[in-house]
Amino acid sequence: MRIGEDVLGVLSRLEVDTETASVKIGDGQLDRKLYVSVNKVLEALGGKWNRGRKAHLFGVDPTAKIEHCLLTGTFVDPQKEEGWFPTPPLLAEEIVEAAGSGLLLDKRAAMPHGVLNGVRLSWGKREPEDILGLCIHQSASANQNPLRTAEYHAGPGNHITPGRPLPGLAYTFAIANDAGPPWLCTDLADKTWSQGSTRPGDENRHLVGIVVMGAFCGPGWEPPHARPGPSKAQLDKLDGLAAWLGKIFGFGGEGYFGHYHFGKSACPGYAVANWLEASRDADDKAAFASAREWQQALLRWHPEALPRYGADGAWGRESRECLTRFQQQHHLGVTGLQDPFAQLVLLHLYPETP
Ligand SMILES: [Zn+2]
């Protein structure tokens, strides 16, 4: 495919680090359309945007490929011309490093998986740049072993998809008990259903699911086996894991959610909810100070989104229906409300451009 002049201009000014095989776009902020075009070429050459490093990572030095593009003014779009997608090694490096330094236990190989009619089930996939935050749960049982919860989820008797097994544990990480580091239970690229629902779109495309093992008191839920927890050690591990994920994917407290944000008020319980809300407050990046700012963001998504009243600052029926459509199309929880998750996704996908 031919490369446009404006894209060639950007490619000629890339900052290539041959040692780390990474590439930075040297011009500062590009407008969205130009960025998408440049990104398309870099991905076709085998690069993958990494939020944490703010660079495209290639695995091998891409200098020769980029020079070839500049010389010929063309590139091969693998999607259109060869029928395949280059698959990035999803964060493999970071995981190996964290496991080596004792920050997490890589338990993926040991986890039970769901099988239906002899076929091993698997989750849908997401890309690293899809990940904007995390969502915390409690296991709500006295069981401290995530393998047992995984057996339950991967069996037909689970409550999430009754009569059908799930592909595996419906969370990416588990904080097992007081003794060890957090468990990595599924690949970070797996879109698990850890918001706890089977409704289409409730897959965790944007959030990493974490379960804290134990039964903890929460609003409306205090059975005899529940205790006011989790322990201090579990909370510390949660804190460390959240910070590690935030560093890799580039989010702070504004990306911290609990299942209660999505309608399950007792999950993950008072203690974790308090920690979550304190973290959210500490990194309060709420950019929408008014209904008008919500409307302006919705108009960045779709210029015709508010045909009758536009960004008039009054949050009426047209605005509510528009936000509902936005949530539906982006596979978010459909609340029709100005909730913090809808705000996070709007801000991420349709940021204000200077
Ligand atoms: Zn939950």
C-alpha cells in the first residue's frame, strides 16, 4: 500500500532505539487521524504500542524495514494483502520479570480449564492497549485456594453460566492468602467475565479482574462464614499488584474499580471498597466537571450524537439516550448514567485534543 506524504514525514523523523528495538514518534502529539495512519504502518512492520514505555516495541531492530518504507513509499498491510495478523508477545517480558522477582506466581499452566463436547474452551482476546484499569472481587467463600474456585468456574455447576462450563477462572489474578505473592491465573490477553455476568459486553475488555480469596462482609451480605476482611497482608499484596499493573498499562487510582461499581454491591466488601475509594480519590482525574463536558466528549465520539440540543449543558433525555448508545457500542455496563467507567473509556478513546 502507498504511504501518504504526511505519514512518510513522520516516519522519517522516528526516534529508533536499536538496542531495545523500540520506536518513538518524535513529533510530540499528532492529530488522531495522522496517528492512526502512522500506527497502522508501524504495526504492519511488527511494532506494538506499549503504554508503559510510551513507544512501539518490535522485538528485533526495525531500522531496515523502516528504511525500506521510506525508500519505496509503500508498505505491506498484512491484514489486507496476506490474510494474517501479527500477534504481539503480550507482556511476556514483564510477567517473566515479575515472577523472577517474586512479585507474582505464574500459575497459568496449573489452572483447570473448561471443556465442552470434547473441545477446550477459551476466552476472547484483547490487546494490551485495551486495558485501562482493574476490577476487584471477593471469592465470597471460606476457600483460600484459587485452584478450587477455578474448578468450580470451569465446571457446569458454576453460577455465572449455569449448566455450561466457563473457559477457566473468571479472573486474571488471585490474592490467595497471607503467605504468597498474587497468582497470575490466566493470560492478561484473556477477556474473562469477571464482572460476574453473562450478558454480551460484560467481558472484561478494559479491566483486569482480580479476586481476593475469602468471604468478606459487605453491604447486605454478612453470612456466618463472612469476616470483616481481608487481612492486612492481602490488602498489601493488592496494593502492590495494582501499582505494578498501573505502571505497565499507564493508569492510576482513576482506573481502580470494584464489582460494586457494576451493580454487585456486596463485592468485594467494605474493607477493599474503602481501599479502592481512597485510591480513586488520591488520583482524582475526573475531567468532566459538568454535563456540557460529557456532551462535548460524546460529540467527539460521534459528531451527530446530539442532533437536537448539542452540548447545551442540560442533561436531558437526548443526552441519556446518547450515553446509553455509547455504552452499548463500546460493550460497557449499560447504565445510561454518568458513571466513572463510562467516563474513563470516553476520556481514553476520545480525548480532548489541544
Ligand atoms: Zn464480584
